[in-house]
Amino acid sequence: MVLRVILQIVPHGDEDNIREIGRLDIFNKGRIGFDEYEYGVIDLTPKQEGLFNKTICHHRDHGAWILVYRAFMDLDIQ
């Protein structure tokens, strides 16, 4: 299963002109402890496409938004 984060621009609130400017796929690499999992991240932004070398350790009960936050902080996504 993949958690996909999509970043879009909606010019002047016009939904017909949405433009995607970034995308991240966060995927489960395996279980490393009680309710703790290791996640990998793929940057699907057109100019920086590729798999990050580092992984994230995350407790599932902390939720998806914390996982997304950690992807940006731990993997130094810029």
C-alpha cells in the first residue's frame, strides 16, 4: 500500500485549471518492532524523480499526517 501526497495549484480557485506541481509516494518497507514500521519515500516531482536513500521509522498509531511531516523533516526534502 502507498500513501500518496499530491501538491496542486488551483489558480483563483478554478478547479478546471488544477496543475500538479509535486507528488510523494510513501511506502511500507517492513515491520521493525511492535507497531513500528519502516517507510521509504519516492519523490515523483518531475525534476527530482527518484527514491530517497534514507527510510523513516514510524509508529502507525501516530497517524498519516505525522508520517508525511516526518518524510519532509527526516529525509530533508527541499
